Amino acid sequence: MNSECLPKHVAIIMDGNGRWAQKHSLQIAKGHQAGVETLRDIIRESSDLGINTLSLYAFSTENWRRSPMEVAALMSLLLRYFESEIDELDEKNVRIRILGDKQGLPDLQRAAVISAEERTRNNTGLNLCIALNYGGRQEIVRAARSLAEQVRDGRLKADEIDDDVFSRELYTAGLPDVDLLIRTSGEQRLSGFLLWQCAYAEFEFPATLWPDFTLDHYHEALELYQKRDRRFGGRKT
Ligand code: FPP
């Protein structure tokens, strides 16, 4: 792998925890627990490699439709993750950002993520974005509404709205667009993840289930990305 031209922003849809649990005749919560182990390794590696931004899809606005037991298991894993990892992440200079509607999270989880964001606010290493209660359309609608309010209040002119102005209203304001999106488990869907930010992203769909996704698989995806010929709609000269 060439450490010179790594993607600036890697986004990952961590899919396959349920199937992994089923395959091992375990309860679904064990699948998510195993998924957290993978997530820990991938975050550490991204930070060590010097990747600018890593975004992980942890909980979508649709995931509330899962059974109360599974939602509770995910929420409890989330809380435990922040409690156990925050010291190491802070030490590694990682800046945590939550993408999504934090107001819709249970009190304890909301407090934990807000405190993690505040504690790491001035860190300058890996930008670690965790999408929680996140929906891509909801993010775009929220941005449009905010711009409409600014125009209504005379703080902005409609013809001043361009890509940059719009991007600044998204949860990812100030971060680079996604260069590489990885979805594990063989599914080939975006499921609303970072719709705007993925406009020119390269996609990798490894068949591996998320709990089985190793650093070797991650390196392989990064190497494949480096072989891609990105033209952004232009033509190679
Ligand atoms: C998809 O697998 C995975 C999720 C919906 C949750 C991902 C969450 C974690 C890995 C842990 C929680 C996050 C943090 C930040 C601690 P699936 O259950 O949809 O798999 P399936 O398609 O095989 O059923």
C-alpha cells in the first residue's frame, strides 16, 4: 500500500453482524459485540495510517424499527464503547464527531456522546465520525431548512447558495467529501449513508461479514482504491 495517496475520507457501513451471530448460533447482541471489536481495530489503524476522516454508520434513523431488545443492546454497547475508549482516543489525538440527530438519543447516550465531542474538540488527528440516529435525506432536508431560514431572515441571499454553502450546513461541515465507501457483507446499497458526501466516492463491497473484517481486508480495500482511476467527471490528459 502506498501511504502517500491514501483516501482522505473513508466511510464504512458495518454490515453483517446479525448474519455473523446466526452463523455462530449466537444471540444478535453478540454479533454487534463482535462488531465493536472490529471497529476498535479499524479506528486504531486509520489513526495510525494518518487517514484524515473515518465515518462509521453505527445506527440509522430506521434502526429504531428493530426489536426493543436489539436496540437496547446497541445502545448499551455504544455507551460502553465511549466509556472504555475515550481515554485512548483522546490520547491518540482523535476528534470525535457525531453525525445525526443527537436529540433523539436516550439521555445517557446523548450525554456520553456530547461529552466525547467536547473533550476531543481541539484534537487534530483522525476525525472520527460516528453516525447515530442518522439518515442521509434527513441531513439534506435539515440543511435546506436551515438555508431557507437564513434567506427568510435576510442573513443570506438565495443566489449565494452553492455547493460550499450547502456543505457547511451538513453534519460533516468542514470535512472532506468521502473518497472511499466500504460496505461489508456483500450488500451493495448506500442505505442513505452520506448521500451528498459520496457524490464522487469509490465503492468497495467486500463479501466479509463485519465481525470477520480484519486489518488485511481493510488494507486490501485501500489498495484497490489506490488502483482506481478517479476522474471526477473529467477526462485523463
Ligand atoms: C449492521 O449489521 C450493523 C448495525 C446495524 C450496527 C452497527 C453497530 C456496531 C458495530 C456497534 C455499535 C457502534 C459503536 C460506535 C460502539 P446487521 O445487524 O444489519 O447485520 P445483518 O444484515 O447480518 O443482520
